[in-house]
Amino acid sequence: MKRSRGRKAAHAADPTSSRVSPPSLPTGTTDATFDTGTAMERPPNVQVQPFAPPEDWRWVLGAIKRARGAGGAPVDTMGCEKISEDAAPDAKGRRFVTLVSAMLSSQTKDPITHAATARLVTHGCTPENISHTPEEVLDAIIVPVGFHTRKAGYLRAAAQICVDTYGGDIPPDVRGLMALPGVGPKMSYLVMNVGWGVASGICVDVHVHRIAQRLGWVPAVAFGKDGTTPKKSRSPEDTRQALESWLPKEEWVDINPLLVGHGQLTCTPLRPKCGECIVNGTCPAAFSEPAQGAKSPSPKKPKREQLAGARRQGGTFKNSNSA
């Protein structure tokens, strides 16, 4: 109830914004039923709580697709799957470039990842060449990628494994990819989806993680391995398992660039542009945060005599204007 009051208050304060409401569904109609998802890729002994997504999820997904049809987001031209298209003469080479780009993308913006991957391609982005390139040289090439020194070591080690174990190709499954240094679940599913063309799982990055929660596409509470103990916070892996439990498999590959672009352009981490969002009439989180351009009230600076009085009393001054 508290959230809805906040939404109404924020919406009332922004009369120029407009909500877009979806067509109503017949009473009792649901668009999805619970399924256990990809048990093969789920860690053992992890129980997933049954979850039914909002009844209007198909409308919301379609609306975001329509809004994203115009493109314009960095991911549309500089995502991990884009640089590899012309980076190698064959599918095997493109798969390795996709892996490299995914490894560089962690904690790094798309334009920086794209530029660093392009420099590696110019250098010679093959497992054989990367495995023989000194780490300090790789480090200099990929700067200013986040954690570039560590990633240079990961790249060289992963390239050597590709040469020694996979004949110069990349691992053909999620488990093999996750065994590479510096490669986690998000990267593995992305590489499987793009590099191998296999929808083995949903790639959940910070944008997908955030937007799925805002849209109510995941349970409000995530549970531990026993399926009953609530967790203090939801992880991207929790989000992946929840989404895979109900989202049709044919949507698994496209959902990442779709929501990433939506997050880059509209549903931003801070001050989202709810007034411009096509699904603001059905999103549970719409208008619950300050809009872009809005200024949060700054606390007033306490007067000198107030601070002095607090010191004389041996206490700490508490500003009533601060949260």
C-alpha cells in the first residue's frame, strides 16, 4: 500500500506524464503456468518456488518490443553479439570473439567493451594468438575496461584452455564455459545464446535483474536452497531461475538485449524516465522514484550555534530536514 501511495503522489506531481494501460484480460485468465525451467543447468538441491507472472506480461513484453523497435541504445550496435559479426572469417573464430567480448563486458559500459574488443581483433583475437601474448600487452590493449589487469590474465588463461582442450574452439556447454577463469553464469548463457545459437538459459545482467523486479516478473522474495528460507537480497541467478520458470524458451535469447536497451534508454537505474515509458500504466514501480531532472531536497546546513549546543550536551546534532 505504501508503494501505491508513493506512485500516486509522484504521478500527481508530474501532470505532463501519461500512463499507458494495457487491454484487460478476462477474469481468471493467466498467460503462463509454472514450470521448473532448465533443471539441467540449475545447481543441485535448489528448489524453486512456484511463481505466476502478472497476467498482462505478454502485453508488457510486446509493448517494450514495439518501443525498442526504433533502436538507439548502445547495446543495439555495441553489444557483445555485434562486434563478432565481422570479426572473424568463420563461426569458430566468431565464437571466440564473442567469448572475449563477454569477458570484457563485466563492470564495463558497452562502448568501452566494443572498442577494447575491436583493438583485440586488430591485434589478432584468436585463442592461439591471445594465449601467446604477454599479459602486460593484453592489459595495455584492453585499458580502460573495468578490472583490465585481472581480465588480461583471465583472457590469456582461457585462450590456453581453448587451445589445449577444445582444439582452438570454445567450450560447447554452460558448464565448460563456467569452468574458464573469469567466466560466470551471465557470460556463459550469453555466449551459448550468441556463439552457439543455443538457448541454454537467460543472460541476466544488471539491467535485466533490475527491470524484472520493477515489472513484477519475479517473486518479491527470493528463497534459499531449501526453498523456504527467505534470502536477504535477490541475486541475478535468482532472477534467472524465476524468469526461466515461466518465460517461453523462444524469448530467452532476445530478452537480454531487449531489456538492456530498455534499461539504457528508459528504465535507468537512477531517476527512470517513467513519464516516457510505454508500460507506465501497468508497471508496479512506475513513478515510485524521482524522475530525471527532478531534484531531491537537500538537507539544510545546521547553524553554528546548534552544533555548539549539541557538543556542550555531549550529543550529536540531528538535522530534522534530513532523511
